[in-house]
Amino acid sequence: MTYAWPNKIIHEFTDDELADAIERNEADRDPVIRDLVRDCTREWERRRGITA
């Protein structure tokens, strides 16, 4: 089953959408999905003050 990414930019994802996207897709081998997960992770960290 394919994950249905929210139809908005990553900065507009809710915290729940970010967590869900990361959790469901962190092991995906597709390079495009890996980039999306990396961007979601960066946004998650930014919101928590872990990174700039």
C-alpha cells in the first residue's frame, strides 16, 4: 500500500502528519521519498529547536 502524502508543503504539515510521514516512510529506498523524509525530519527538528 502506498502512503498518501498530505497535499501541502512540508512546512504546513501538522506535527501528527510529520510524525506519520517519517514513521511510515523512513525505510523506503526510493530517493525521492528519502528526500521527503529527510525534509520532514528537518522540519520536525526545527519546530523543537534542535536545528536552525
